[in-house]
Amino acid sequence: MTVHIKRIYEPKQDKDGIRILVDRLWPRGLSKQDAGVDLWLKEVAPSPALRRWFGHDPARWTEFQRRYQGELEKNASAVEELERQIGKSDATLLYAAKDLQHNHAIVLQRFLGRD
């Protein structure tokens, strides 16, 4: 069982397994029908305050990771629900951020120990 991450705007593939959107907001310009999302777990996304503070600024990346991991540790029920949904199958965590190197899905994948 592997947990992949990818932008929601990338085409759906068979290897994706269960496709889980992990953003708090629905991605711009994408219909729910076209997204191919099996589950939307906005509860595991960074809090609105943390998201605004980070602002996708790479200079804040290290601190963002620390803060977001702290939020995940305090949000055990949402993380447990994510792990339950993933189960023993392949899964893909979907995110909308343009930055492929500095986004919360990377942190979440590592937090789950599935990177």
C-alpha cells in the first residue's frame, strides 16, 4: 500500500487508488464531476490561520511544517479517519497548490509515515 500525492488538476490514473482531497477549500476552476475525488477530508488540511500565515512562502516552509504537524497531532480524529479510509490500499492525497515542493500534502504524507 502506497500513499501518493499529486495536484488535483493532474489526470486521474488507475494507480491512484482512492483519491482523497486534503484541501480545506475546493480547488478553483474544477467541477466535482471532473475532479474524480472519492473523498474530501478538509479536516486534515491546515487551519485557515496557518494557511494564511504560510501564504506558500518557501522562506516559511520549515516553520510551517512544524506548526502543521502540531495541528495534526492535536487533530487525531481526522488523522484516524484518513488512515481508516486509506486502509490497506493505495491512495492519493490530492491538493491544489501550485508549488510541488512546499505544500501541506507533503507534510501530511510524511506524518502518516507513507512517503
